[in-house]
Amino acid sequence: MATFTTATEAPQVDRTPVGQRDTERDLPTQPDPVMACDDVSIYYGDFRAVTRVSMTFGRNEITALIGPSGCGKSTLLRSLNRMNDLVDGARVAGHVTYHGKNIYDRDVDPIEVRRRIGMVFQKPNPFPKSIYDNIAYGPRAIGMKVSNLDDLVEECLTRAALWDEVKDKLKQSAYGLSGGQQQRLCIARTLAVEPEVILMDEPCSALDPIATARIEDLMAELRRDYTIIIVTHNMQQAARVADRTAFFTALADEGTGNRTGLLVEYDLTSNIFRAPKDKRTEDYISGRFG
């Protein structure tokens, strides 16, 4: 299968110290597209799990996907880097594009897709290796040309706000880290292969409030150099970190009871939470259902 070659070069790292970066966001009405879904439906066999989603994900923005359980948020997220390819019977209709190229075209290498569009999962999943080898694994596995692997490991751990905590124990097992540290390690591991987009599937749901705050601060920093798409059940988290928010709901089939995910509304986060256009969105964020 052909290599996926449509992407731009690796993002340039912003070296501005924490605390000196601007926090106000003046966003355009329409996002500057890095990825897009065009009439995307996702199936498991004959069951349609997500129906006809069209939306654009903006460069250097955080997009939050919110909605009740069973509305297809994680299913859609996994389709954005072809993780659903690993599920028997899963298929995607419509187009998921990255810089205008459909990532499901026959000439696209799914491994290259997952390098450029990385994934951080709900539960921290470090490899049973040392902290150092967790970061080095990806570049080694794909044969990435790295001038100095030690420098890359330090840079990725620094970007993930973890270097100062682990720099003296890089050869120790990653399993010795706390849950929050393990999740930041997984983020650093994702950064090591130079993605442009980072997908996060409820990355804080297994963490305590202090660790959650660290991850949220980290997302705000990474946004300067990456496009981030996050699934969260925590509406307060979406309101805190996201530039744009998409609300999904689930429609039950009258015959089978199967629930199909549906995109209801997608807008600037401030509009979603202060002045939603759809009553279903208002009902959800106000706690009337969910």
C-alpha cells in the first residue's frame, strides 16, 4: 500500500516559556481545516453506529466531542485515524480527509495515518518498558531518522510536562509512575513520532482532579503546535479547554432499539454553552437529559 504523503511537515515547536503565552483566543467563525468529515457514517456490520457527520477540525484548535453515552463520540474519534480498521465488520462511508486527502483511499497507508494522527486513550497504557524506551519505541519501530534519540526523549518529556519528574529515572519501569504521570508519558510517546493531530479519548476520566488539571494545562500548551480532538463526558472540561464543541445525541431505532449517533450542533464552545441553537443541545448542557 502506498505511503500517505499528503501531510505537511512536522509542526514547529513553540519555545515560548509557560506563563508568557497568550491565553485569549480570537477564533475565526470557520476553522482553518486540517481534517474534515464529509457525510461520514460508520457501520459495524449492518448496524449504523454514526450517521452522516460533516464537520471540520481547525489548525491549532482543540475540538471537544460531547454527548450522552452511546452517541458515537468515540466511534467517530477512532475513525479519524483508522483505528476502527482493527474492529471486525467496521466500515466508514463518506470521506474523512486530512489536508484534503481521504484517509480511507486505497493508496493510503493506515500506519502512516496513525503516525500523523496520534491517539491517547482513556486509560493510560504505557508499554512494559522503561520510561526512556516508551518514548523511543515509536521512532525506532518506524525507522524515523533522529539525529539524537536522547535529545528527542528529553524534548518529548519536556513538552508533556514530565521531564523534571522523571529525568533521574529514565531507565526505570513506566509502571512505577502515577496514573497522571503515565497519561502524560503516553502523550509524550505520541509526540515522539511527530504527529500533527492528537486524538484524546476521555484522557482524564481515570484521573484525580489534580492530575486532570495537569492534563488540561498540557492540552492548552500543545494546542499552540498541534490540532487536538478530544472526547469528554465532562462538560466543564469541554468548556475549559475547547475552542469548538460538537454535541452528539443518540437516536434509538423503533424496531431494534439500536442507538445511532447523530451530530446535533457544532460551533464555538462559547456559543454552544451560552447560546445553543438547538433545544437538544440546551437540554443536555443544562442537565435535563444525559
